Amino acid sequence: CQLCHRSEADPQICGEKLQGYGLCIHEFCLLSSSMGSLQLSNGHSLPHREDDLVGLLGFLLSDIRVLVNQARRKRCCTCGQGGATINCCQTGCDQSFHLPCAREGGCATQYIPLDRAFCPMHYPEQAV
């Protein structure tokens, strides 16, 4: 996967591999990258189109390539490798991580409106 850099990953966590157009990306890595992701050159997050038949899962191929290139400079707070595309949603926090590193690194992703991600320092705690 050009986002998490894992050739073999649990499909329950990362989803199936999407291959084509010179790209190889896990479906959940791509979807998670749209949550507060790196900003594209136009200053916006990775936009998702309503039509899943556009590009890959509704993301334009050109936008995915820009994301992959920009992500190379972002280091994962868990494994230290480049390509981390999921950013902590806490204002002022610059921690990023790969989707398969989330569990082992104490990070969290929430797939309920609003989709958000948290680094270990800002992991939400629920009152008992």
C-alpha cells in the first residue's frame, strides 16, 4: 500500500487492496486519509466525490497521487516511517499515523460524524 507501506495487512483493519492506474492502496487507508488529512496544494483536504465510480472509491486519481507524495514527508508517531496520512484532530497537534499502526500505538479513529482521529496524547476518555 502506498499509504501504510504494508504489503500484507489485516483486511479487517486496512480493507482490500485497490490496484490500478499505477496505484496500490488499501481501501480503508484511503478512506481514513480523508479524515483531517494532509492538505492538497489548493489548501483543502482530500475531497470525496459522491460517485464511487469516479477514480478510486470516489477520490480523484490526481488527488490521491498528491496525497501519497505529500505523505512521504509525514512520519508516523508509532513506527517512525514516512507516509502517515491520518492526523490527530486536536488543534495544534502535529502527530500523524498509519491506519495499521493506530491500535499498537494507542491512537484512535472514529467513523461516526464527525470522522476524527486521535494520537495517544489526545485519545478521548469516556466518563464511567
